[in-house]
Amino acid sequence: MGGRFTQALCLLSLFILTSFLPSSATATDDWRSVEIDPGTWTDGPIKEGSPMDESYYGDPVFAITVDYVPAHFASRTEGVIIIELFPQWAPITVENMVEHIEEGIYDGIFFHRVIDDFVTQSGDPTCTTQGAYPLTTATCGSGGTGETIPLEHNENLSHVDGAIGMARSQDPDSADSQWYIAETEAHGLDPENRDDEGYATFGVVRDGMTHVRAIAETPTTDDPSGDPDIQNPASSAGRPIYEVHISSIEMIGIAAPQVEEIEEEDEGLTMGQIIARSGGFLLLVTIALGAAFMLSKQVKTDLPANLDEEKTEESGDKILVAELLD
């Protein structure tokens, strides 16, 4: 009896411990067990004192492998853009993005809309080169998966430099697969600065911001000079003259700030993130196993000897409604 009860207590302890871990850490999601030190990221955006400036333990991290031509007569450049997502503040939007990445719908597409000093837009699975660029599909720029998500705002999220947000049509709840990266701060897209509910951000560039800025300045159909000092006031929806190609987008791990990098503020984090960030996991293990041992000893002496030993569908253009701010 005592042995079975001890085994049950150990199993219960294990269940309690694993319940505090990020719920997505399963054997089939290998990237979720790969911890990435934010200290290795050196090419990030300009910070402005936003909660998005900080990395949080367990946040999903993905990498965009891209190649582009930064200017006329320039060689093609390859690079990697690293982005951290914030599921604690935008769970629906993050889940939508992670699902699309794991399905591979972004591999092989290109950035179809680039606006210097504003945003670079991609995420349309129909924007693939047909033969030779710029030949593409008729739906490029308005395509998606056909499954939309609701507009998701949080006071901790805004259009800081390097923010990734969801493109949509005039319906606020029409975001699908298309996304954009702010090449500079773009707070004119935040809901408090608009009368159309604004746009949703859900992550931020952590490394490779130099590539984002270079892509924003690449020559486009409505700004063909590619010279950052020559701004076309009519530039609003330019397609790059040279393909800005996405070889792949893949989940690569979770953010794992070192102890000295972690601030005391834990508001908005899950219990698992707080425990992991505070170093309390090992303490929890010790307490649970100790409790199981003590209870099992008590059971052997106290129990009577005679006891017998469980998305909506939508079509239409997915664009930034206000690509130029007044």
C-alpha cells in the first residue's frame, strides 16, 4: 500500500511541476525547448522605454532568412531577421503567426509592399515569383489563408521601431496571414491615434534590424531611385524593383534572459514564466519531492493495515488602409 501511495504522490508531484512549465513545451515542438540568450542579439531597433524593449522568458522567437538588392548596381545581400513574439499580450495573434510559420506558408514568398520610412510588408502566400520576378500571381497583395482573426490590442503593445504587426482590410477583424515590420516608429497606426481601431502589433525585431532598414530603402515602383535622401511624396504602396526574397521563416526557440537581465516587474507574465525567471523551479522540485517523501513515510505508519491497495473566412485586399499618415 505504502509503495503504491508513494508512486501516486510522485506522479502527482510531477504533474504539478509540469503544469507550471510553458504549456507548449512538448516533445513534438523541439524549438520550444531551445533557449536563446537575448545577450547574443546586437542589431536591434531603437528603444523608447516601451515594455516591448525587454525580452521575457518563454517568448517564441523566429527567424526570417531573406535576400535582397539594397540599391541599383549593388550585389544581392543575404541576412537573417530575428523576431520575438509576445503571447502574454497578444495570444491569438501570436498563435496565428506560429501556426503559419510551422505550416511553411511563408517559405519562398517575397516582400510585396515596401514604403521607406514606414513599413515593409509581406506574408501573402500567393506572392511567389512565376518564372522571373516581378511576374507573380494575380492575387499577390490580397491573398491569405482565408481564415481571419480578431483585432487584438494590449496597452503594452504599440508601433515602436521594429514592431511586427498584422495587415488587414477595412474590417478591423480581417487580419489573416499578412504582416508588416515597422522600419521606424509608426505610432500613427496605434488605436489611440486613429478612428478605425488601429492595427495590432504582437512582437518586435531583436536582431537584423539593419536588414529591415535596407529593405525599406530598396528601389520600388513608386520610389525607383532607392536614394533615402530623395523621398517621393506619392510613395504609398511600392513593390520592390528587385525581389526581396524570403527563403524561409522558422521558429528557432524561446527567449531566455539571464538572471542579471531580468527586471522585477512580472506583470502580464504567466505563472510558468515567473517561476522560470525567478529561479524558483528547482526550489519547487525540491519542495514537491520532499513532500512526497514525508507523506509516504507517514502513510506507512498511520494508515490502517486492512485498507485495500485520469477562424472566419474573408476575401479582399489585406493592406494597410492608411499607408501614408496625414
